[in-house]
Amino acid sequence: MLSGLRIVLVSAFLISPCFAQTGTVTFYSYGASVKTEKAGTMPTVRPFTGWLFDGQQRLARAQDGHFVTFHLAAGQHSFSAALDSDKPGKEPVVVTVRDGQHSCFHLYSKVELNDALLYVGLAGKVEPVRCGDAAEGVGKSKPLEAKRIDPAVLAEVDASAMPARGDPKRP
């Protein structure tokens, strides 16, 4: 009986627990500026308010002037931004999330024009940026509210994590 207990204890000691490897990923959208609103011209890039996707999984309903940080499994991810919640954006950004690293992405809306330079619509965009640049650009942005995050990924959210200003890490 004692040797059976020893075997169980040694086996438990030798089998190391499998810890999930994760990377930190921050998404943000600038707030609308008063200068842009007063300019009277239509800017070609606007703050983003819409849905953020990872592949087919909705992550959050992003809002201008806010950021959200996730701890995602290390490996390949396909991030996209869409104005509609039914399907991911048309131009995903495929990146490899690395264990223990912090990556940052700027979300914005791009005005789409046809060949005659007539307004056709808006398209959500995701752009990788240096985390130091993200921290400088976000300024007074706030964490995204929990009610705007898809319940399926709410456990992966870190509501306070924004890279420190001057952080040299690249996405």
C-alpha cells in the first residue's frame, strides 16, 4: 500500500502542470477630436466604434476614446474590425501572439470612396503599433466597460493594462 502511494506522489511530482501560454494584446481607438468636428471637412480616418473580432469570435464592441486589453493564447490570431456584429471585418490582420509579450493595435474607421471620390461607406481597420506609441496616443482614454465585451471572452480581459509610455516593445 505504501509503495502505491509513493508511485502516485512521484508521478504527481514528475508531471508538471500545463500552464496556458498567453500574450497581452491591447486594442484602442482615439476619441473624436473637437478640431475634426469643427473642420467641416470629412476626414478619411475616424475614431472607431464597432465590433472587434478574433477570427470568427467577437471580442468586444469597441468605442472611441477607450481601450481594452486581453490575455490571449499564444499563437496565430486574425484580428479584424467591423461596423456590423454579424461577421468579421473584410481585412483581418494576422499576427502571432507571443507568450509573455505585449502587442498593441489601433482601431479606426476609414472612409471608403469610389473612383469619382464619392462617399461609399466606412470600413473598420486594425493596425499594429508600437505599444509606446499607443500609450502616448491614447492619452486620457478609459478602459472599455465590461458590458461591451463578449461574455465568451470576458475572463480574458485585463481592464487596467495599458502599456507604459515609452515602452519599446513592438507588436
